[in-house]
Amino acid sequence: MRCIITHGDLDGLTAAAILVDVLNQKGEKSVLLIAQPFTLANVLSRASSFENLSKLYIIDVGLDPATWEQTKRHLAKIRLKADIIWIDHHRATLKKIEELSKLGISLIYSIDGSAASIVKHVYLEKTSNPDFFSKLAFIGEIGDKVREAEDEETAKLAEILGSSLSADSDDDDFKIRLIQLWVKEQKFYDEEVEKRARQAKERLQELIKEAKNRVIFDGERLVLIDFRGVPARGYIGKVASDYTNKTGKVVIVIFNSGPTETVATCRVPPTLNVNALNLLMKIAYKLGGSGGGHPKACSIRVPTARINTLRRELEKLDRVMH
């Protein structure tokens, strides 16, 4: 049995769909699980209980330094009975390449592009429909902002699919159904996806208006928005992107992901040469947190008890961004 653990964003899901189709061509059954970096250890624990597991694929899930030791223990346990292939483009994963190698894990990695880019390069010609899955991978790349839509149709598809995932970002069953729709029916979306996309678009517009009232710092190059207490899970990145596009400034949205953890999600406008990932990770380590992402789109997680310090440290960034 094959198990695929993939990130639940558009990039991870499209990449997983390509792999599922390839495995189907070989007559190999695969179980799909969804994970985020900070939940990977728990998802691996579940995968380790599967009987007859012979191969595990991990797609687009960057390593979370805060949970790495726990993650490593589960990986070592699984490696005793199954091969593990890790497909990723996050720098945090590359930093653990020696430890992954010692565990006997194969890493398929590229710093350029996204997970969909990597999977397309490795597996596309083995799919049942290269034309369909090439376009699907392109949509995943648009979702991860490593490529831009070349026509109105593709832009619309990326918008519908990306919005449908925002409607209920915790609904992993929907994400798995979406992969199955792409693989089994080779349709980009159906009525359920359209309905979720409409709901998400309406909610996003409400949150974009709310963001104006939630600005707690507006500096020369940086804007801080406090979304603590606002039900906005699945929309934070889109709100930040919209605000940064309108202002031309780096935008960081602060919100609580639980009773003990606060998240700061950052977006950088293309006009600014700012490596936000490096800047925010220094703050995360200083406050006993973790994080990940890309130089212009990243998040950090810190203990909620450190929120006042987090805010002060983030405001200081306005003076060092050039």
C-alpha cells in the first residue's frame, strides 16, 4: 500500500493528484492524508499504523523545526517497513537533508518553482492525460505564486479552485474529494467547488473591509493588521496579499491559531526586494517559535504569551526593510 501525505493548499493538492494518477496507472492503491508542517508529526503517527504500508510520499510539507524531533521519530519508525520519498521546495526541509539521508529518506527537491513544478517534471509523462495534468500543475504553480496565469481561462480556474479551499480550510475531506475529482473525472471543478468559491469570495470581501479597521501599525514600508478574534482561517494570506497589492507595503496579519499560539502571516509586494522569511524567522527563534514559507510569503508561530514582544519586534522591521 502507498500513502501520500500532502499539504492542503493548491500547490500540494495538484502535485498529489499527479502522483495519484501515476500510481493508478500502475494499479497501486494509495491512501491520501493532509498535513501542515506543524501537524506532520501527528499525521505520520497515523500513517505508521497502516498495515502493509510499503511506500510513503510526503509532498509540499516543509519541516517545522519546533516539531522536528517528534517528526523524526515517526519517520524512523515508518522507515523500518516502508520507503519514504519527500518531494518539497521549502528551505526548512533542505536544512535537514543530512538527517533525512541518514534515515534513508529520498528527497526530491528544487529551490525553484513549487511542489507542482517538481512533480510535473518527474511524473507528468507517466500520467494518463499529460495535457490535463500539465494544466493542473500550472494552476498549482499559480496558487503558489511561482507563475502567473497566461490567459483568462487559467486565471479563472486558479481563482475558483483557490477560493474553494478557503471556504473551509479545515475540511480535509473536501481536499481529498477535489484530488479524486481531478484524477477520476479529470474535471477541474464541479458544482460543490463553485458553491464554495462563491461563499469564499463573499467572505473575503467582508474581511478585506474589516482589515482597514484592524490596522495597528502603518509605517513607511510595513503595515500590521490585528485579526485576533476574527474568524478568518483560510483567508489570512488572501487578505494580506490584497492589502499589500493596494498599499505597496509589506503586510503582516496577526491572528490566533489556538488558545496558546499566535501566528504572523506576511506578504511582500513584488516591487520590494525584502526577504521576509529571514527577518521573521529570527523573531520566531528569539520568541521560542517556528515558521516557514518563502522570502515574500511566509508565516511564523509563537506562544500567545509573547504577543506584546512579537508586536514590538515586528514594528522594528519597518526600519530595516529596504
